[in-house]
Amino acid sequence: MTTTELTKVIVVTETHFEQELLNEFRSLGIKGFTCMNCWGQGHHQVYDEPFIGHSQTRIEIITTEAIAESIVDFCRQPRFETHAIAAYMESVRVRDPNKFIA
């Protein structure tokens, strides 16, 4: 079985940032993504979103290391410092890289 190493980037953030971030990630060259509703607690306190039932979203993207690094860099902007946003990368192995990169 032949596999290719790619990078999975995971971004967990406040729900209201989801569309803005996805638009930016598309402009950086991602081919696809997966979003999940989630909640948790970390550096910033947990808050409840009364109208949508969840306070955070988790975005997962499998892409090249360069695009993943650009995504993490975007999420580290000073304007996000006072908001709940975490971005990190993992190495993954895939059988068909064309499904994940353009």
C-alpha cells in the first residue's frame, strides 16, 4: 500500500468566526474541510451560544504542510488573541492525495 504524508490542520474557534475562517482558508488553497459543533474549556472560559446550541466549531482540513502553516499563521493574528481560537497540525498518511490537495 502506497501512502503520501500530508498535514491535517485543526482549528477550534468561536462559532461566529466559522464562515470568515473558511473563506480565508479557501483563498489559501484548501480543497475541502470538515466542520463539527463542539464545546470545551481552555485558556478562555466557556460560554454558551443561546440561539444555536453550541459555542464552538472544530474545522479539520487535510492539505499540504505549507497551506496548513499558512492557516495556523492566520489564526495567530493579534486580533484573535482575546478570542477562543486554537490551531494545530498533525501529520497524516493518505492513500489518494488528490482527494485532499488541488
